[in-house]
Amino acid sequence: MAAAYGCAVSSSPTLRYEHGTLVLLDQRLLPGARRELRCTTAAEAAEAIRSMAVRGAPAIGVAAAHGVAVAGRAAAVAGGGPSEVRGAAEDACALLETARPTAVNLAGAIHRMRLALMRDAGLISGAEVAAVLEAEAAELERFEVDACAAMGRHGAELLGDNARVLVHCNAGSLATPGIGTALAPIYEAHARGTLDVVFVDETRPRLQGSRLTAYELGEAGIPHLVIVDSLAATLMLHGAVDAVLVGADRIAANGDVANKVGTYALAVACAHHGLPFYVVAPTTTVDPACETGADIPIEERDPAEVLEIAGERVAPALTRALNPAFDVTPASLVTALVTERGVASPVTSSTIEGLVRR
Amino acid sequence: MAAAYGCAVSSSPTLRYEHGTLVLLDQRLLPGARRELRCTTAAEAAEAIRSMAVRGAPAIGVAAAHGVAVAGRAAAVAGGGPSEVRGAAEDACALLETARPTAVNLAGAIHRMRLALMRDAGLISGAEVAAVLEAEAAELERFEVDACAAMGRHGAELLGDNARVLVHCNAGSLATPGIGTALAPIYEAHARGTLDVVFVDETRPRLQGSRLTAYELGEAGIPHLVIVDSLAATLMLHGAVDAVLVGADRIAANGDVANKVGTYALAVACAHHGLPFYVVAPTTTVDPACETGADIPIEERDPAEVLEIAGERVAPALTRALNPAFDVTPASLVTALVTERGVASPVTSSTIEGLVRR
């Protein structure tokens, strides 16, 4: 068990585990304010995920894993033995796994933490069990950091020179512990000098594009322009876009992709204009238990996210709204799936299996 | 000259001409507050159009016509003779015609007022000239009111039973002096008992859907659900939408349609899903001087409309945005054009000419 007590493993501004505490950059306040949220219980970590203080499929998964470690470490510090620490960790798993339904990385991370608990059943102290949990969460985080870098390299190969790329939502360093999923090839292309400009969908209703993607691209000095989501198709018509890159919250075995609402409309527009539509996601986002996209649970969020602006009602009092946070894009509309292990194209059950099983 | 001094001709809540004053419902405050704006000069009318206190192509046209009448009447009341009143009206035309660039109804209304001034060159008193202008504006308003009703009847014929219709922006009673363009068939279908539900695109950046369309559908007791613009394609994929109805700000001679940004994306999505995409607009929206959509001037509005929410900056300080208020949909994606004179389908130069020249 290499992990020392409360080891910190990352320099991600998005999340880090530090001496029994999960420290998150509160993304609800960006870009206006940079405030850290310190979670010292699994319940706090679950609430941070639920309220979207931390968001993005890989970041949610890693935060949840650390959230289990937080609970285990607290039980050990309180003098708990192996069974108390295991119990606290199991309670944390149960609490965290239901925080949000769509991103499979959350379920995957919890599954991984449960396997770690089972694997190390012979440990004799609570502190040892807590250290196992910390090491496991740290390993998941390292995996995701490396996966981001690899996706960046694979994805950048697909983009040509002077690439003009359109992105939706935020799938960058704020959505992962690394350089992102869909934004990773953009960072890589920028470093290689092959990027021209990034069109950033504002991404209603929560504006992850104009708030978060614009923030991190601005920090990185990458040229970008924000647009309303509904302008994307027109930019394609005018020949202003070379490719669309999006992340994913869950990918079914057949390659259907659940991602932020609005993703499907972009895929349709790409098909209409003959443009490549790339999904960039680590293999941890593939869920073999979902045969097709129809099996993916889609989170319905509070209609107030649509009907209110800055806490003020804009729609009439009796008007209702639909507010699914995600949509599902059929595999047939995805030009290529870029993972840390390489690129699947066309996107089919067998090309995906080829990557995941490798 | 039938028109009496300061005659009022309409019962529209959106706009009315009343004793030398143009009275507008200030749509920037809806649905939160119903406040009237009283324009007693052409400059005030132009500013109301520019700031979108009144908006919607037919409403802009009628408001501009009344704005010219306001100026003429004021000059007459001030004791001006025919040439003073004509001069004031010509100045008003010059001021009003540039208030917004895309809706051709504005240019068309001003052209009409100028023709009226030329036609009645033999009048001997300022009051007579002012009355001519008032009558001309009133006649345009009556035309648009009747056109709305006719579009409602023609459009409702295209919708089946239990129609589930998706609309974008606001093309209803708030956008016209009548029952609307794209909303007219919806009001008519509702009256006939053939309407199921209306999906209302919120319509970023100015939210004419969630603010205005939801408001007037709610007032009329018509079932509706607001969605973010980017959800529309997914509703189509799920078979929840039977048809899309939109208005238009300018229609080129070949049938290309300029309308609120986001319209083109809906047309593409309809094509992908094999759904009818109907444009509903009076023949006053056709501009024979524009051969194709490429000739239509597209208004670029303040990027702050995208980058700020309720006056607060949401995007980073250095981030820029594109904010065209309109886009152009090629005629080939328009299933039918519904006008007050009937339906053009397919939409081509010759089917449009057939309606306009009739």
C-alpha cells in the first residue's frame, strides 16, 4: 500500500484530495469567482456532484472515488477498525452512486471502490483500509489524467491545419482531472500550432460553454468565440466550421452517445453538412451494460433552469418546461469515437469492443 | 379621405395609433409587467423599434407607418401647411427606415408611406396630408390583421388532428397587429379543436419564446411547453413533433427565408427527420429585390445579449461572441410557405411569384 495518509496526487485546479478532504473548485461561481469547496464527508461530496459544483463525467467519477476515500479516512481517524472503515466506505458508495444518473463514470468509480474494498479484505487496521481507498481513488485520477493526454494526441491527429472547431458544453480541464476530453485535442492542436479558432456553444440552460469553456480557453490563450447554440448549423452552412468535438456522459455498447442536451442537434447538423462529428471520451465512459442509447437513464433537471434567469422568472408563472440534461446521439451519426486507447471509426459494437477489451 | 383626426383603428394589445400618438406594449418587460410606451415623435418610434420594445416583422412595419403618421400629425397640429407636413413625414421616413435592417416589412411600410405622399400631392392643408398618412398606416394595419386571419386558416389546413407543433421565437399577436403569422394557424387549430400541444423554443439570446410566445399562448389557454432551443431535434427524434411553424423577417424572390437565429437549425432537423417545415408570413414579407438569401442584410446585435444574463456578465471579461439576430434558410428546406393568399409548395421563384403577383 504505497499511499501515505491523505496523499495529494494532482495539481488539477478542478479537484484534489488533500489530507482526508476533497477540495473542489466550485464551478457554479465561474468565471466570476474562484472559490474552493472543501468536502469532509461523503454527503458533502454527493451534494457537490448533485448541485454541479463539480461536473463533467470523468471529474464526477474521480470526485466520487475521493468522496469514498474521504469517508474511509474520517472513520479511521475517528479510531474505527477495518470493519468500521469498510462500513463507512460502503455507506459513502451508496450515497454517492445516486447523486446523478447519466454519467456512467460515477457508477464506474463507485464499482471500482467497491472492488478495492473486497480485494483487500485481509487488512488489519482501519488506517490500512483507508489508505487502500485513497490509493484506488488516486489511481483512477491518474488514469483519467493520462487518458486525457492520450485523447488529446489521438484527437489532434484527426484535425487538419488551421482547424476551426465547434464545441458544446464543457469537456475540458474543468470536466476532468486532466486536460479534458473534447478539449484535449484542442489543447494539443493549439500546442502544435494547428488550431485556428474554437466556436463555443453557450450551452443552455446552464451555460457551461460561455461560463466554463470560454473561461478555460481564455486562460490558455486559445482564440474562441461564443455563440448561441442555435447558430451552430448556420456557421456550418457558411463553411466556418471544420469539425465538431463533444465529450460523453455514457456510451452504450452499440456506440450510441449520451451527452449534454444539444449534442444530437449538432450531430444532425454535421450529417447535413458533411462535417465530421467526433466524440472524445475515455473508455471508462463506455457502459457495456447498456446495449443501446435507449437503455441510458437521462436526468431530468429542475425546469427552473430553463424558466428562470439569474433566479428571476422570465416565463409566465403557469408555463412549464421540459429540461432533460442530456440527449442521445445514435452511433450512426458519430464519425469517430476518440478514446485514450485510440480511435473507433466507424462507431459500432465491434469497433468499440475492440478498444475496450484491448 | 375617410380617416378622422387621430383615428384609432385596432384593438391590438401590441400597438395602436391614438390621437397622434403611437401606443406600444413594451415587450421588453413581458411577461413580468404590462407597460405601454407612448411615442409622440418619429424618433421615439424609431427607438422603440431599435430597442425591440416592439418587434416582429409585421408589427415593426405597421409601427413604422404609424410613426410617420405621428410625425405628420404633429406638424399639422403645430400649424404646418402641406409642405411642412410632407417634410416632417419625409424626415420620419428617413429616420424610421434604418431602425432595423432585416425585416423587409419596415422598408415596405416606409415605401408605402412615401407613395401615399406622392399620390396626394394636390392637398391644400397640412391636416389633410396628415389624415392621408393616418389613413395609409391604418390601411396597412388592417391589411396585416386580415392577413393574419387568412394565414391562420390556410395554415391550420396543413396541420393534422391532435397536432403537436414546435415554434421558434415569437410570431404571434405580439409580432403583428393581428393573431400572428406562425402562431395564427395554432390559434386557428386550437379553435377548431385540432391542436394538441405547442413546443416553444425559448429562443436565445432574447428569449422571445419563453417570454412572449409562452405569454400569449398562456393567455389563450393553449397547452405549451418551453424547451431550450437545442432540445428540438431530440423531440423530433422521439416522434414528439408533427410540424415546425416559423415566421419570417424577409423572404427572397427564390424563397430563401431570413428569420430569427436558430430557424435554419430547425429546418435542417426537420429535413433529417422527414418533418414538414412551414414558414408563415404575409406577402409583405417577400422582397423581390433580394434574388436570394445572400442578398438579405443580417443584423448583428450587441454581443452582450449573449455574454450577459440579466445585465450581469456570465462569460469571462475578454471572451467575445458572434450575435447575428437572424439566419437564412434555403428555400429547398421549406416544405411550404403559407401566406394570406394561399400556400406555395414547393417554395420556388415561380410559386412565390404566383402568389405575390396574384
